[in-house]
Amino acid sequence: MPYEKFMRQAFVLAKKGVGRTSPNPVVGSVMVKGGRVIAKGWHKKAGGPHAEIEALKAAGSRAKGSTLFVTLEPCCHFGKTPPCTDAIIAAGIKKVVVGAFDPNPKVSGKGVAALRAAGIEVTEGVLSSECSALNEAWNKYITTGLPFVTLKLAASLDGRIATSSGDSKWITGIESRRLVHRMRALSDAVMIGAETALKDDPELTVRLASGRDPVRVVLDSSLRVPVSSKVFSGLKEGQGRLIIFASNDADEKRVKKAVEAGAEVVRLAPGARGLPLKKVLISLANRGVTSVLVEGGGKLAASLLKEKLIDALTVFYGPMIIGSEGLPMIACLGLKGLKGAPRFKSIVVKKAGDDIIIEARPN
């Protein structure tokens, strides 16, 4: 039986759930009998049936004696839904082919063990790297309690995000902006600092691509961002969600005003560098946020780099030069030598219209 062929079909199904299932992983499944696919399934949303259950339902009585291909190890514990292993065993599945192991401590090999204990043949690791990469953000979230953080920057060829007067619209072209909106749609949350909220007044919603709006996150120690700002738009009507992280000594009147406007205000004790970014990320993870897209500004980017909290970097370069009087895309890192400079690997270079895109991962 061509294992990789059928697993790739399950992989394609799993991709349909990207941006829809958080805080659950994306999973795809196909059921094969007599060398042909008799049923398919994919996890559509958190709390809904898992991919295996969708395939079992589609197959009905035909499931008995079949082979089930699944991109992620079947769960064996009760969550919002019963264990998939129980349903697989009850259906009389003959063999299960697994793509990636589930890193969730509640599963982590126990699903495969439960199937084998029931007499089901299990083959593991088919297209494992590709299947695991599907859930890169979730893998980090479930094993570390932190969301996956992507830093997105848009700058001129000389690394400036705006002119000295703050003019930044638009350094990059419409093709790049569409890609950024797609990144938003695939992220659980989009984060900015107070300076960016005040200067650019962004909506942080998805408009140039299809998909859901991410949770809006603003780091605003003293709650300077007015409730008339676009990040507050739609909150009272139940459209979207805004979380503001503020200092625990922020003005009570401002806190009340933000809450009345529909925002959730989380207060933290500031450190020497301002709000404690790791605690911010932990707080987001505790609210089910598995991935964060950071869109600015330069100070926030520098702080995240200093604290080594970045998992991925995407830089959009527009075809222009602004000069040294412009605002740098990264604020001061306090480096005295190259030895301490953040370094990156796995460099990928792309184009979007006339813009250059660089994607990289920290060393």
C-alpha cells in the first residue's frame, strides 16, 4: 500500500483547518480499504469532532477491516470530546498509519500504545516532519505553555519603518499587505506596542484576505491609547476581542474606561524594561492563544529579541530608501560587539510584487 500517497491526502485535509482549530491542533485523516479511499475527515474547529471521528462517521460500517491514515497520533484521553482511540477500536479498524507523534503529555505515545494493546497494527512516522510542521505553533504551546511568536517587520531597503515625521503609508505594496492580512488570519493574536497604536491607529483586523480576525493585543503600560482608536472598533457589538496589558499602577479611571469600551485589561507588575514580555505571553497562552503575530513597533521588536522570545521572523522590504533620519525597524539593542547580535538561520527569500520578503528562524 502506498503509505505516503494516502498520508499526503490526509495532510492536504489537515491544512484546511489551519487558522480554525486553535487551541487544538490541525489533523487530517483518510480511511482506505481495498486500495482506495472510502472516507475522509479533518478537524474543523475546537470542540468539534476530531478528524478520525469525521472519517469514521463517513465510513459507517465500511470502516471494519480498513486502514486509517491520520496526520497526528490519535488522542486517548477525555477532553471536550471522547478519546479517538476508543472509537477506532470499536469500529474494527485493522491498521492505523500515523504521521506525527502527539507531543501533548496526555497522549505522547499513549494513543499508539492503546491501539496496539487492542490488537491494531500501527505504523508510525509516515511524512512525520511535514505532519509535525503543520502544528508548529501548537507543538510549542502544548509543551512549553508559551505561544509561537512571529515578528513581522515592514521597512525600506535601508531598514526604516517610517520617515522622521512618522509617514509610513505605504512603504510596501498591496501584494505584501495582502500577505500580512493572511498572516493575521492564520494567527490567534496580533500584538503591537502603545506607540504603534497611537501613531498608526491600526485596526489589526483581516480585510485583504479571507479568514477570522485575530485577538488584538496592545501593550500599553499607562493606558494612553484612547478608546476612540480603531483597535476598539466593534468590541461593544461583540465583533472581535481586545486585550490590553497595562502596569498594575495604571490609572483606575483609564482602566474602567477601557473595560467599558469592551476591552479586557490585564495588569502586570512592570520590570526594569517595562512590561514583562514573557509573562504577557504566558497570560495569552492561558487564554488559549497558541500563536502571536507581532507587528510593531521598533521598541517592542527590540525587547522581544533581547529576551529571545521570537520563534520566526518575516521582514517585508519595500523598494525605497528613507535615510538615517527615518525611524529604524529595530530600536537599540545595546550591543557592544557582534558576538551578542541575534543571529538567524533557515533563510528564505521571496518576492511579492516589487517587495522582497525574508523569512528566518533564530539560531
